[in-house]
Amino acid sequence: MFTSSTWYRLLGVRPDETRTVWLFFLHNFLLGIGTILVYVAANVILLENNPERNLPLAYGTAALAMMAAGRVYTHFEHHLVLQKLAGRVLIAVVALAGVLGALVFLGHSVAAAVAIMAGYRVIYLLTNLEFWGVSAVVFDVRQSKRLFGLISAGDMPAKALGAGLAIIIHAHTDLLYLLLTAFAAYGAALLVVQATLRSHDVEARPVGRRQRVAGTSVWQRWFGNNQLVLSICLSLTAIAAVTTGVEYSFFVNVKHKFHDQTLVMQYVGGVLALTYLLAMLFKVGLAQVTLDRLGIRRMLLTLPATVLAGLLAFGGLSWLGAGESTLLIYFCGLYLGLEVLRRAVFDPVFLVLFQPLAPPERLQAHTLAKGYYEPLGMGLAGLLLFLTASHEAIAEWLPFVWMALFMAGALYFLARTYGHYLAELQHALSQRFSLTEELRTELPDGPATAAATVLAPADLAEAQELTALLLDKKRRPAATARLLALGPVAVPALAAALRPGTSEALARRAASVAGQLRLPESRRALVALAQQPHPTRREMALRALRGFAPVAADAPIFQGLVEDELRLAQRLITGLAHLGSTGELARALDYELDRIEQRIFGLLQQLYPPQLIVDAQRGVAHAARERQANALEILDNLIPRPWYQGLQALLDVSPAAERAQVFDQLLGPLTTTMAMPAYIIQQGEATFSDWTVAVALRQHVPTLGQLPDWLPYFNSPDALLQESALTAINHLATSQHTIYDEALRLLPVLPHLLMSHHAAAAHLPAQSRVGLLRHTALFAETPENVLSSIVPIMQEVTFPAGHQIFAKGDLGASLYIVYEGEVGIFNGPQLLTTFRQGDFFGELALLDAEPRSATAVAQSAVRAFRLDQDDFYDVMEERSEVLRNILRVLCQRLRKQNEA
């Protein structure tokens, strides 16, 4: 059964967008009613007398009137806020509709008809600028791609209704009623706009962005040094000229075929009604699907390519000697096809092109394109048609020649427009103050330029010794400097440290040095490291590879890794759909998905221009909605469509079940239905962080067949994993006797491990240490998956009452977290503050080893955990979230101190 929410989902409307979409749809519907009724009134009069001469005259007059109206609108756009401008435009449209009503009532001449047509075009322009101006500010670039086709479909049923009225009403006495109805429709649209302005923040705020490089040509300076606006305007001029020519040819040929005015209006009205109905159906039902499949570039080129083919077909029909009826069908099909493509395919996508611009630039560029260059195209067409109308020998074929040339020009400029659109997206995401690409290329590459040398045995031995010294904190800087000086000689020793089986700490240090070398050999070693299944090793490889440009030969490797990450994401999101969005395991999986996201962006940097990917990654993480939308849009137009859809589902905040459906459509349903905890335990640390595995161990009840997957954890060197496995199996001893007995059979040493586990209960378990960190303000926003990496460096210490932990002036290199007791902080005899369970002190020592600024004394028996600076630096280097959180807390404390 289809519910309203189902329909909205099919149309791409999210729950929080429903009211907004309805307001804009109704707004456009009312504008469409008013506009089409004025259009019908003008055409009824114009088609009565010599349309071959009168229509071009009306086009030219309307073009001049539109350009003048566009200039007036531009003036007020710079001097009025958008809320006031939108309301005043609709008031002006209501007044203009009243003037047109008076013209229809008082005059029936060709001059009156031309004035009415010009008035219609001005109304169309003003309502278009007003409607798009409001929607362009309310919606971001991603919403516009989903919703512009839908909200702009509101005028389609209205125009179909107006075309139907044209079939019935074609007498002058009835036209006044049409204009009165239009008057009422514009008044209702004004009320809808007021409701929209009350419920939305409609303001074109400037945003800080890098300055564009000043253009040197007159064209560039005229268009604000913006190649995108230039190409958009030129392409729209050409399309407007062709649209006007096709409309003229259709009306004139209909008039030639049907001499009776009633038949003319019935035929034209029928074609218009069919056109608008088809456009509405396509906009509402197929536009989003087609855009998802074809993308912006193909959607843009569909109109000029199809119409150009249709114009060229006229030559074939003329050569074959087609009759009047055949030509009428051709003109009808050409007009219908052009209108459907323009309104249902081209216009919604065309409007999206302006969205990467800053809001004020966006409105200014659209007004320039629609208020000046589109009328210019119509005026050029009107002039050409007027000049050739009196020459019957060329009037039949010459318009198709210049229309074909115009459309070929539109095809060329639209192809360029897409490239400028991507460049504008990148500009919108780039840092406001950053180096230019030219300066970046001038930066030195460091050791990458080291010349190849002959590898002597002594050098190889030295490199191996230096690589081993990377684990020595004191000798590490000197060892790193010497390895960089050795250059290519150091690569074999570093590559050996990156192979499977080496320690994580050594691999991390070796990867960092290999990345600084910037040599093809070191890159190959890092690529091999990236292919290892352990996520931590892949992450350290991708970090080190950031200094290298993408290599085409390695593309298949990284493409395969992206596919692997997407499949893992599918597995985790499907698991989340079954687990629900809350709970300890759900939080752990959210963290794992964040890591997948980071790895995918790292892999994309090895496949596409790195700066583009970095800017997109920053934009996705940005708090501003518009920057997020621009980032997603640039990815949509850069990476393969299935990858983008998977990444979007990974980043989306919609329910996990909906995201899982997206992955199932992209990659196919999962072949196995293993429960998420069992899958995590089976994959282990080769895929997941230790905290995620520990949570799965505590929550999962194994079957007899799954026990072998548990056995490695009972002897794990990771204290957290061993504790979790022993705690879980201990619980099974009372509830699952069969499984417990089988575990004893498979692992005879298990009773001894359990006894040792109980004996160690005097010390705080690793899981409890994570909880302690989580409830400390310094780490409150840090995921447990990251906090578990701090547990191994937490040293448990105790102090009796009255013991001085450190004195003012001592060199500090440790942070303390209180677990039990109270610690007083003194400045001489003065008690400054007291810290209790969950509080921390001495945090500045983690960032610098300066003298202590106060004295810390245990006021009662104290049990605490100490974090030393050297160990903590290693954690911060590996887990940037820890450093970010410390800086955030320190900034908060500094603000409070400044306020005090």
C-alpha cells in the first residue's frame, strides 16, 4: 500500500522538505495559470492577422521590453533584500496583468496584440526571476538537483489547463475573463510567497571565498571574471533564438493549414496541452531518475543535440518533397519535442549550474542570463524572421540554416559550461586564503629529487639498523634524518618494515619515512602496504601516499580497494539496520563506518586530482549545508556513479535500512546472513578496531561451530580483547554449559586464564578504563574505539593522603586522571581547586614540558592514571581525534579564564 511518505520517497522528497516543496509547487502552479492565460490572450489576437509579419514584430518588441525589465530588476536586486523584492515583483505583476486586461477590453488592433505579447513576456520574465531567486537561496546544489524539476513542474498542469481553455475560448469577449482569472492567480501567488518567506530564511548572504584571477579580456570582465556565467549566457542566447524560430515556424504552418480561427486555436491548444502534460509527467516521475543515470553533462547536451538533429531532418524532408500534411506533423513534433526537452530536461538542470556560485553572484548571474541574454536571443530571432518573412524564396529554408548554426553554437558552449561548472564547484570548496596552483608546483619536493645511488652492503646494513631505531624515542629523529639522507638505499629496509607481521609502531614510522622520500620505490612499498587487509595499516599507507601524485598504472589496485571498502560498508550498514541506531555496538559500527569513509577518500586521492578530493572531503565535513552540498556535487561529477551513490549512502543520515537498500541495489544483496557480532569476531582486528571486537565478544553468544573464532582472543596480547573474551566465556559457564565444555576441550588452558583474570581484578580492567576516559571532560567527545588505544599507556598510580604529587616549578611531562580520592591544587598555601573522580589535571604537560604552574597534593588516598607525554604523542600522531578534542577543551578553559 502506497502512503504519502512512500510517494515522497519515490519523488526524492525528504520528510523535512515536504512543506517547502508544496509551497514552491503551489507558487509555481499559480504563476503558471496566470502566465499561460496571458499567453493565450496574446496569441488569439496575433494569429488573426498576418502572423508571418506580426509574430517577429512581437518577438522583437517583447525582447526589448524584457531587457528593460531585466535591467530594472537588476537595479532593485542590488538595493533591496530578496524578501522585499519577491513581494514587490508580484505586486508589479498583478498591476501589469490589470493593464493587459484594459488593453484587451479597449483595443483589438495588431499594436494592442503586440503590446499584450510584450506584457506576457515581461510577466513571464519577472515571475521566473522571482520564483527562481527565492528557490535558489532556499535550496542548496544537492537539493536543487533533486527538487528543481519537481517544484518547477507546478506550472505544467496550469499551462495544460490554460491550453485547454484556449480550445474553448477564442472570442475577444471571453479573453477579458481569462485575464481576470490570471489577475486572481497572481494575487494568490503573492500570498503563497508571503507564507514561504515567513517559514524560511530567504537571504542572499555573501560568503568568504578565494578571489578569482582577474580576467584580461573584455568578455571576462563583463561577466565578473566568471567563465561559467559567460558560457551559460552565450548558450542560453543561442537556445532562445532557436526556440523562438521553432515556435514561429509551428504557429505559421498551423495558420497555413487551418484558415479558420477556431480550428487554429483548437490545434494549437491541443498541442500545447499535450506538451505541458508530457513535460509535467517527465518532470515529476522521470527527471530525477534520468539525471541520476545520465548526469548533468549529458542532460545539458540532450536538448541541443536532439533539436539539432531535428533541424537537420528538415533538409531531408525538403529533398524528399514532403507534402503539407507531413511538414505540419514535422513542425508539430519539432515544437513539442523542443518544449518538452526544454521544460522537463534542460531548465531544471540548467538552473543547477548557478548553484555553486555565492548567493549574491548566483542571483546576479541568473538575472543576467534570463533578463538580458535570453531576450537577446529572442530579439535576434525576431529580427532574422522579420527580414526573411517578405522573401518567400528563402523564408522556408533559411531559418533552418541559422537555427542549426545557433544550436551547434549552443552545443559547443554547453560542453564548455560543464567544465566551468566543475571548476566553480572546486572554487567554492577551496580555502579562502590558499596558495595558487602555480605556487604549489614551485614548492620543493624534498628528498624525492635524490639521485639514485649504488646500494653497497654497508649502506644496506646501516639502513636496517636505522629502521630498527625508529622505535627508539630518543634516537628516532636522528635515525629519520639519516634514512632520508640515504634516499633510495633506505627503501629496501623500510619496505621490509612494512611487510605483514611487523609491529604496528614500526610500520607506522617506516611508512612516514617512506612517504617523505617521494621515490618510485618507496611508493611501491606503500602501495603494497595499502593492499594489506588490516585497516590501520591501510590508513597509515594512505596517509604516507598523500605526498605522491596519482599513477595511472596503479589505478586498478586502488579501484579494487574502493570496491572492497564499499562492500565492507554494505555489511556494516546492513548490520546496523538489524541492530538499531542505539547501543554500544551501534556506536562502534558508526565509528568503523567513519574510518571506511576516510579510507575511501584516501583511495580516491590516488585515482583523481588530489586537491579536488581533499576539498571535497573538507566540504563534506563542514558545518555549512551549502559547502556540504557543493562537496557532494563535485564528487558526483568526478567519480563513477556507483561509487558516488555508495559514498552518499555512507555519508547520509537517513535510517540504516534505507541506506542498506541503496547498497543492495549497487552491489547486490549480501550472500551470507551471519549476525553482525559473529561476523566481527570472525574478521577480528584484521578488519575492526579492538573496541568493536571487544563489544561484539561481550554481546555475542557463540554456537559450537563459532567457538574456533573465539579461541585466539583468550590468549590475545591486547588486554581489552582478552578481558572481553574471558568475561564473556565466564558468563557462558552458568548459562550455556555445552558451549562452555566445548571451549574447555578446545582450550585446556582456559581455567588457568580465567583464574588469572579473577586474580587481576584488583586492577581496573581495560573496559573500565575506557569508561573512565569517556566520562572525563577531556575525552568526552572521543569515541570509545579511539579511547581504547589510550588504555595501554595509562599507568595506574596511588598516593597516600598528604602526598605531594608534583610541586610548582617542577618540569611536567604527565597528565593525571583521578579515579578515587581528592587532589588539591595549591598556589603556595592557597587552595585553588579540588579534583575528584573523573577530573584531570596537569594537561598542559601533554603539549609542552614547561614548569608546573601549581602544586598538586593528595587530600585523601588517591588512585589515579598517569599519561606520559612521549607515549601520548604517539597516540595523537595515530589518532588525530584525540588531539582535536584536547585542543577543544583547552580552548574552552582559556575562554572561561578570559571571561573571569
